[in-house]
Amino acid sequence: MATDLVEIDPEKPQPEVLERAAAAVRRGKVVAIPTDALYTLIADPFNLHAVTQVFAAKGREIHRSLPILVGGLVAAEELAGELNNRFYLLARRFWPGPLTIIVPASARIPLKVTGNTGRMALRHSRSAVANLLMEQMNQPLISTSANISGHPTCHSGIDVFGMMDGRVDLVLDGGMCSGPGATTVDITEPFWKIIKPGAVDEKEIAECLRPA
């Protein structure tokens, strides 16, 4: 596959570039975009061909779930199974922002997206590109780091293109994305735990979840 590289303004994304990316996702393609937590690969979580393409593009093990971007609390509630109080405390404190929260998945989410675990990782990003795409398409998006599994996450569109050329359909180049990436926290067990450290410190999460 030939990978196209298109420049985008991450603060004020051009409508024609967003439409091109949305059209690619609707066709079951994989697109790389800049976010507030480095570059990410997006795709349609309800299209099993697209889901397979994401696993293939990353060389990712199929037992690992694919994180999902949502537009806010209501969208999260539509995708998740039962949500506990810890979810609402964290989402209201850190969303939109670089915190990914692992929750039970509802039957609406294809089991393949969850890595056959029945759990999924949700995030509401500050990214104008991500949020405008979801608004335009009226759906959530798969959002997994734009890199081959085992390699560093890419900080620029050129880096993504260099690593993922021939593996994805389109790269939206919004320049450099700085920062450590998103923190991932699992709240599905009796005791919450950090799965992946990132921009939100463990101490901040502990303070948010501390009993009153």
C-alpha cells in the first residue's frame, strides 16, 4: 500500500484534510494523526477488517486490546459495560486529557477490539484533530500509538511516515507532539493500578481516588 503524507494544522485543522481522513476511515483504512499525547493510529472499531489492519500495521499481538478515543462521558457510557465510581472521578478530573482508563466493554464493542479480554481502554483527548473527526463521523475511533510494536512512539508526522510507510493509508503531519504520552490506569480490579506511566502522575490519580 502507498502511504500518503498530508500536512494538517493541529490547532485549526483544515476541513478538507479532516474529510480526507474521515473518508479513509469509513473505507476501513488506518490513518495516523497528531494528538495531545503523541501520534496515534485511528480506525473504525466496528469494522473488523479495519481492526485487523491496525493489528497488522503495528505487528501487535491479537490478545492485546486496542484503545478507543471517545468524545466524552456520554460516548464512554454507550460503549462500556458497568462503570464504577472510580471511572467518573477520574474522567471528570482528567478528561479531556492524557489519561486512558481501562473499563469493562459492552457487547457493542467487537471482542477482537478488546483482545478477547472483554475490557477496553478509553480516552477523551484534547486533540482538535481527533475530536473534530469523531464529531464529523459521529462515532468513536480506535486510537493506538503510531509505531510498530516494540519501537518508540513517534513524536512527528515525518517519524510516523518513516516507520509506518506502506503499513497505513494516510499520515496527517501536524509537526512535533511533545510530552510523555498518555497514562493508562486499570480500574476493573478491586485495586486500581497503572498499566502505562505517562503525563498524568500516579500521585495525582491516587489523590483523585482517595476516599473522602
